[in-house]
Amino acid sequence: MKRIEIETDDGTCPAHVFDPGGTEPRPQVLFYMDGIGIRPALFEMGERIASAGYHVLLPDLYYRSGPYPPMDAKTVFSDPAKRAELSSRFMSKTTIANVMRDTRAFLAHLGERKIGTTGYCMGGRFSLAAAGQYPDRIGAAAVYHPANVATGAPDSPHLLASRIKATFYVGGASDDQSFPEEQKKRLEEALTAAGVDHVIETYPARHGWVPTDTPAHDPAAAERHWKTLFDLFARTLEA
């Protein structure tokens, strides 16, 4: 793992790079973090993707809020004070518009080839939005336990479905207020109407089941997630 800095329109974004090694070109993956921020559990995930043969970029989408210590995934949402700080200090600045501007810089850093994206929780929203905003650069997009990807908001990512060229995979949770059945249906209808090659599945798990440090972590569902992610990338990405 290597820490780098990427200049965006709004400042300097720290990012972590994970690489399998070797000199040959590797397929590239842009990894959109969840709402709990950069921390060791995400480093584990970056290393897991890299170990499968991919060059991974994990940017810190909270850079606009200044430096912060790793958040405790087991208390950040259950503690009212911590949750309020997360919402006001961090999430309020991590809008779709801001992150899509950032993504332009991330893609420039990665070069000119088509890449894959994967995103978790709020990162799922950005993974979907990026596929619509940058259709010529995103060849595959994955979304796991996403939050608010098909709402009634004017910037809801599902509204970009007609622009998406990527192959798409969505793994929702059976217990998830941020991606309920009506959103799944809305997203399914949008992707189908746009002719997007996609799969939407529901895992028997709670929101946040993938990272190992969350209270919702489910080892079996997490392993199924890895299989679907690597199957998607193997079918769609080239070095």
C-alpha cells in the first residue's frame, strides 16, 4: 500500500494505492469508500482486490473536512454525537456533485484505459453516478449495500441510467432502510429501460455487511460479494 495525493478542483485529496506488483499492466479499479471513512478495514479490502490482480485507487472522499482519526465502525452510528458530527462535518460535503468533480481527477490519475469501480454504502451511490457521468471510462461498476441510489431527488444516480455503458452489478441487503424494495424496483426499471447489462441481487444480510469492522459484517455474505466482484471484473476489464 502506498499513500499518494491527488489534486482536485477543490483541494488535495489523499488516496491509497494497492498494487499486486510486477511490471506488466494491470486492470484498474476505483474504490469508493463507505460512510465510515478511511480506516484499516478498507485497507484490507484494497489489498484483497489487489491480490486478485488489480491496481486499486482508494481516495479519501472526506478530504474537504480536514484530517481525522480512523472512525469506530461499531459506534459511529449508534452514538448520537458521533453520528451528528459524521453528518454535519463529513457527509454534508461529500455530495454527488463534489465527488463527481473529484472523479475527473481520479480518472486522470489512472490514465486513459477503461476501469472498474466498486462502492459501498454511500460509495455505491458514487459508483453508479460515475458510470453515468463518465461512461467512456467506466467498463464495469459494482455497488454493495448502497445508500440512496434510486430516490426522488433530482441528482439521484439512477437518473443517469441512459448514459451508462458499463456492465453493472448491485448487491443489496435484505435489511436496509437506505435501499428499500421501492428503490430496488426503481433502479431495476431504469437500468432495464436503458438497456444496461446488469444484475441486482438481494443478500440475506444487513446494511454494511462487507467491511470486517462493522456490527453488520457477515462473513458468508462478504465472501459471496468477493466472488461476484471478481467475476464481474474478470469478464469486463482488460489490462
